[in-house]
Amino acid sequence: MKFVDEFRDPVAVGEILVEIAGLAGEEPLKFMEICGGHTHTIYRHGIEQILPPNIELVHGPGCPVCVIPMGRVDDAIAVAETPDVIFTSFGDMMRVPGSKSTLLEAKARGADVRMVYSPMDALELAVSTPDREIVFFAVGFETTAPSTALTILAAQKRGIKNFSVFCNHVTIVPPVKAILDSPDLRLNGFLGPGHVSTVIGTRPYDFIPKRYGIPLVATGFEPLDILQAVYMLLAQRRDGRCEVENQYKRVVTRNGNLKALEVMSQVFVLRPHFEWRGLGFISQSALALSPEFAAWDAELRYSVPGVRIADPKACQCGEVLKGAIRPWECKVFGTACTPETPIGTCMVSSEGACAAYYNYGRLAGHKRIPIRAV
């Protein structure tokens, strides 16, 4: 298949649903989609409504905005409010709540906060504004880390000194391991992330079936991608297999993007510890600039509070990120917490699970639609 409409073909959907129904059995099965993009596909297209009733899809910690703790947001705001700083960020971080405010509210108070579409935009702003300090708020999994690394290499090569990065890049494997080690969650399979896997490949997931006995299928973002991944997980159960498979072969390879991995290893080192919203501190789960690039490290250039801030008591983003509850089970979902007045990050981000449930009308439990051949 070559075109988007082929991955949304209702006839093909009907056919694969019949195949899924034939393999599903009656035992309750829980599959976790790690990527926030998958969550939005599932709820935008109503995939959870047409699967057999014993198959449950739960959301994992795959939204990079959602996992950033409040203390790091406070640090970003402190840098943004530093005199002579222009603080640049992707748009979805602008409204993420810190302990007292957001970057957007800091902008309203007078901080020079600007939205950019890439770190290179921030670097070019540094070139065109040599009398100001430009800071880029680097957020994301391995998907966006290579672009930050390439921008830092460009800054070094061009000798641009008024540019720095507040680095909050995280990696996918450690939080997945933390979830697998959690005693209160039982999973039967993973829908592996598509975007991250284009960079790291499928090889890093090998430990999941080998150590935990749980299969994983890396998958794309269209409805038929998701359904085929579910089918592949069920087929593994039928065949008595437990392995890593790649549904997204049109983009993802076994070894990933070697050039992207090379520039990441050149620019970044693993942090000994990094706090994740809902998961606490996870060792070696995030990236920092290596000593060679300390001159472009905003954490070394500016004073930041560095204080750990507990989530609001009413917010249950942590439980949502671990797949322990559905967004509509949170006490403030859709009432005190909405996209217009978010309390937690899962309602802010374009990839957040709470935003997906809210935007696509999943405000409570849902009815199943009987499967039939098309």
C-alpha cells in the first residue's frame, strides 16, 4: 500500500476485524500502546469500540510532553524570565503547568517566550539577534533528539555563542522497563512506538519478550496499522511465540537510523537520574549534553531552582501514564481539567491520552460495536 486512504479502507478493516475476532478467544487481554500518536489514532477512529470486548487497549508513557515533571517546567520558566533571554519552545510545551504558572503565562508577565517549529529556528534566531541569549527548550524521545543534536553541532561549527539548550530529552526503554517491573499492572502485549522506532529500530525491545515474556509489535499510525498490530499480537499467542515484530516495515528497520544514532551519541550522555511524571526517578532514562558541548548547556549557563514539585493532588496523570486508570476515571477529567483549563500534562499535549479521550468524546465508558464482515 502506498497511500493514506488505503490504510483507512473500510473493506480491509472489516476483513481484519473478522480475523481478529477469530483469534481473540474469551480471555481478557490488555495491550499497551506506548506512543501518544497511537492513542489519538485509536480514539479518533473508534478502534477501541470495534475490537472484541475482551481486548483492552491502555495508554503508556509515550507522550514526551506528558512525562515532564512540574519541577522541570518551573526550571524552564526561571530561565525564560532571566533578563535578555529569548526562550523558545515547541507549542505544546507553552501551556504545560508548572507549580505556579505556565510558559504562556510567563510570556504574559513580560518574559520573551516564542514558539518555534524546530531547534534550527531557534539557532537562526540567535544569528539574527546577536545581542540576546536564545534558549531552546529541548523536549522529546529519541524522535526529536537527533534534530537537537544536529543543531548543537551546527552552533559549534558556526561559532554561535548566544545559543543554548535546556535539555529534557528522554529515552523510551527505561520507562517501559519500569512499567514492566510494576507489580500492579499485568500486560499481554505492547504496540511499540512508530516514531521512536524509526530512530532506534526494533532491536532495543528484545529484552521485553526475553526477560518478561511479553510480545511487542512496532506499528504505524493509521487505523489498519493498529489493527494489524493487534492481529500480529494475537497470532503470536496462537502460535505459541513471544517476540518483537515489525508491522511498520515501510519506515522502521531492525537497527534504526544509524546516522541519527551517531549524532546523538556524539552530543549527548545519559543522565544518572531523571524524574518522570507518575513514574518517579528512573536511572539513565534521559539525555544531557556531553562535557564537550557544555558551552551550549542552559542548565550550566543559568541558575534554575531544581526543586522537585509534587503533582496536584486532584491530578491523576501519573496513573494514566502507567495505564493504571483510563482518563475518564480521573476525578477531575472533563470538569476542573479540560483542554482550556488543564491541570495535568495529559490534557495539554497534542499526544496526551486525556486530550485524546476528551477531544474525541470518550468522556466515560464506551459501548462496543458488534464485529461483522464488510
